Amino acid sequence: MTVRLHGLFRSTIKSGALEPLIQPFLRNKFGPEATKQDRLAGEKGRREISAQTFEITRNGVEGDRQFMVIDKNGKLYTQNQNPAMAHLRAFVEDGRFHYQFKNASVHGSRSFGSVGEGIDLASLQDTQIVKYRQEEPFKALVLPDRVNEELSAFLTTAGLRLVMRAPNFERDVSTHHGGKQRTLGGFQDQDAISVVGLNTCEDVQCLRPNIVLSGLEPHEEDRIEILKIGDVVLKRSKPIVRCPMIDVDPQRGTYDKNNRHVTDHFKKSGRNLTFEKDRMRETGIFAANRFEVVTPGLITRNSRIEITFNDDHGLRPRDVSPTGLSAQAPA
């Protein structure tokens, strides 16, 4: 079976809208009645996407979780508190920060508001003490008051603030390789990259992954030991225990506790289990996996993929090329 890079995603704001960097190619995108000009434009778009290059750093996808929202007590604010966070998007271009809110008044709307002139990130000086999970509090740069006022109004919660990691920001996090400490430069949880197979869930974007792989059997990513994409090398660290956020409808920005379709899917798949490693015990719904960045580098849609599985037969490599030719895995 051929394994391909199906999609690459990031969320510039932690728990904000998921931004596709490499999007899946849609079959029959222009329909049977499309003109020749439409089809040529489509093929040009495919070539442009294929040629785009994206950086994977020690901290994960470049720009991923560079910002986060905190409440009036300096604590992380997520889609668990307010599903409308799924309608908050941001990006950095030429050193300027831009943000957008989706038109929440139109159910299922895909359109975000217009982008303003942006904010010069080099001008940020105000800091805020942030309390992030069980870690030691740290300082982060705070966006201007006008941003925070608009943010609080959009999320109908007073006192919210948008903070950014400082240029030389570092924090120590627990790792699941021997319980040691490791340093990250963003607001990621432990290991920086999340990976899931396209066939694991009907709507994998609800799992908020960074990397989606096609060509794997459901949950087969659980057995990946090493994932190499181009020159980038990732090492699997642990499965991800999920919170109710996976049941948020990202298009509507809503959560219905009586319609937990993603959670129910994984329960039926036998994914409600207890995981124990390095003296750490977690119980819950497991979906997708965390990966540590061993070797940073650049990737494109056509980057060569090599996978080493870890199963009952030991390490089993599977080498896949973008042309669709797959090396035979040893028995």
C-alpha cells in the first residue's frame, strides 16, 4: 500500500482554527462540465501546492502554536471553555501579526472577516505571567488592548488576552522517553508533532493533527516507530489522550454533549483504554500520536516518505516514494 502525505496543518493560535498548509487534492474538483481553462487552472494550482516548501523545526511546524489565549487569571483558554475558539485564526507575515474572526452569525460559514493592517511584533513590550497546565509560570508577550477587547467581545468572555511566545522563549516539558525534561520554544504539549492516518477517523481534522497520512489502515499509525518525510525525522513518543474538544464542530464552532460522534467512534473502535509508560498512567480515549522531532528540515507535498513500524515482528521498514512505488516489506 502506498503511503502519502495527505495534509499538513498548523494552528497559529493554540486551540484556534486549524490552518491547512498542504491541503488534500480533491478529485473531480471542477466537475464533468468544467471548461478546459478551469482544468488547466486546477492543474497549475496542483503544481504550485506541490512546489511549496514548509519548515519543520525542533518545535514542530513553523509558526504552530506561537500564540495562545489566556483568561483574566493568566490560565490557558481553549475550545473546551468556548468552542467558538475554532473560529479564531491568525498568521504572521513579514513580521506583522494578523487575526481574523469567522462570521459566526452564518451557520456553517467558511468565510473569515477581512484582514487589517496587522501589528508589528517587534513593537510588543508588555508581558504577562502565564500559568500553563502544571508547569512553572512564565512570561509571554501580550498583544495590544484593542486586540484583546475584540477577542473578548467575539468570545463573549471578559478579560481575555492574546499572548505570544517571546523570540528566545523556552520552556521545559516532560517527555515520555525516560521521564526526562526537554526544551520547547512554543505552546505545544510535550512532543511537538501530532500524526494521524486518514482512515482512522471520518473527519480527522477534528483531531487537530499536524500531519495526515493516507494509505494506512485505521489506527496503523499507532505502530509507527520512525517517520521520515524528506530529510525530516520524527520519532513516535506516545498516543494522545483526548479531551471533549475532538467533538467540537469546527465549521459551526459549537459543541453538543449529546452528539459526541468522534468520541463514540473511538469507543466503538476499542480506543477507550489505559496507557502506561515510563511510570506515567493515563486513561481515556486515544486517537492520533505525538512525535518528537529528531531531525528538523523542509518538506513538500512530494517529499519521500519512509516508515519504520514497531510490531510483534520487531522493526519493519516500509519505504514509499511519491511516485507510488512501495518497497516490499519483509515478512
